[in-house]
Amino acid sequence: MRYLPETEVKSVTRVSGVLPIRNGENWLPQKIHEIMNNLEEVDELITIDDNSCDRTYQLLKNLSSLYPNLIVIKNRERGIISALNLGISLAINEIIFRYDIDDAYSPDRRALQLHEIKKGSALVFGDYAIWGDGVKRLGIIPTAISNNATKLSLLRARRNPHPLACFSKNLFNDVGGYLAADAPAEDHGLWIRMSKNAVLSTVPSVLLDYNLNSKSTSFTNYHQIKQKTFELNLSWKLGQDDLESLVNSIENYSALSALMPFGEQRFVLHLYDLLHPQFLKQLSTINQKFVKSYLKSNIIRINNLNSIACIALDVVKRKIYRRLNRL
């Protein structure tokens, strides 16, 4: 369903960027310049210094003299959850754009994601590239291309990058914002709660160069995040009509994917999503059999795909084989 009234959505012209930073002096001032150049003068960028031990806060204050729409605040608590909730609470605009200080963004990001918002979405993602410690390109992860498919892709978590999210502040507030109980997968918990109340979409274009930093919290807490993601997935659910739509639109989804960059990879990842246990257990017996039969009939096609364009696609294909063998 639409979360915002159509008349209100189409009038959206301003956004609030929210950027939590802890010890980010190595990326300042360059990254702030890049983000501000991608935003409009009518926008704002709220930066939250999360108890940095370096010169982050002073550098941000210096930069605020160059950019009137750069807001600099200190997080009186500690941690990304409190920093993000604080920053979003201070945003004056309805549409929130998440940023991270060590990532790079496409100049088209604002226009393309805002276009999806104006079409009625309340949460928007996009394709992204992964870089190992900012120097080695590891591959591309294509996102889903419809509301229901995007909701389904949430179950795999990695297809919906946190620092590329664009969403409605009203929706954020209505679902309770970031919750400490969801840590260290607080973004995943937020997306699942949002998905129950709004239209989701993605931009089939690479909008983010995601820096997989070997010293980052998401890297060092991988196993804890994986366990919490599994727990949060238990609350994921779609209505019967949406479930039927996903099953009935597999062929159509294949045709739509073929028209887009990384089309075959995008489609294979969708097939992988359809095999998620949390999705399958909500289907009728007939639809479960149909999905399994369809994937088995496409094994040869999946096996012949070029894996260069998509990160770890061979791993995904092996998981599909193993899952089918267990069904």
C-alpha cells in the first residue's frame, strides 16, 4: 500500500541526509565535499559525531562554515543506533537518505531514489558494488525490481545495504525507529518492520561503492549479525495475495530482469530468494511444488551463467542445488 498520500509524495523536493561518524578524520573533508556536491542547496546533511577520539568533530565544525546546510551534532549516548535515531529525529524533511563516511555514492543517487519515492515507495534501495578495504573490487550485488520481490529479498539481508537506504521519516517513526533489541542487525529489523506498512522498491543501477572494511563492526560481528538476522526473519510475513503474486510472476520477472543490467544474475538471486524457508513455509502445498519444479527445470540455465558480474554467484548456485536436493 502507499504510505504517503500521492499528492504529498509528488511534491517532495527536499531530503535530509543522515551521516553517523566515529573516528572519521581519515575521510574528512573529502567525503563531506562529495556528499554535499550530490545534494541540493535545499537539502540538509545531518552529521552525528558518535564519541570520536580523533578530530572528527572539529573538522565537521570547520566544514559547517563552508556549507550552511551541514548540521553537526554530538551523540550524548554511544553507538550507531542512538546516533541514527538522534539524527533522524532532528531532520526537518520527510525523506531520509542514509550515508556512511567511508563509502562512495553515484552522482545519480538522489535523483533516482527520489524518483521512486515520488512513484509511491516509502523505502528505496539500489544496486551496489563491494570493495575490499576500499581498494579491491569484489563484485556487484543487484537488487530486486518490484515491491513484493524487494520485500522477499529482505530475507537474504545483503541485497539491501544499510548506507544506501532512502525512506520516509513518518514511516520510520511509526515502526519505532532503530531498536536496541535488533542489534547488531538493527537495519534488518527496521526494514522488516517497514515492509509490513509500505511499498518498497529499488533502483536497478549501481548507486553505492560499499567499503567492506576488515576492521568494521559489520565485519568483526559477522556471526552475531547472522544469528540476529535469522531471528528477525521469523517475523517476516507477506499477505496471501502477495505470496500468490510472487509465485505467478516468476516468468514475467525473468523477462523484466533481462531488460536491466546484470539481468541474469538478478534473476538467479530472485530464484534463490524464492527458496528461502521462511517464504516457502508460507506457501500452499501446490505453490511449493510449483516453485521447486520451476527451479529444477532451470538448473542448466543457472549453471551456465557468467559469474563475473555478480559477487559470489557460484556460491549462490551451489546453495540453490543443495536446497533443492533437500526439498
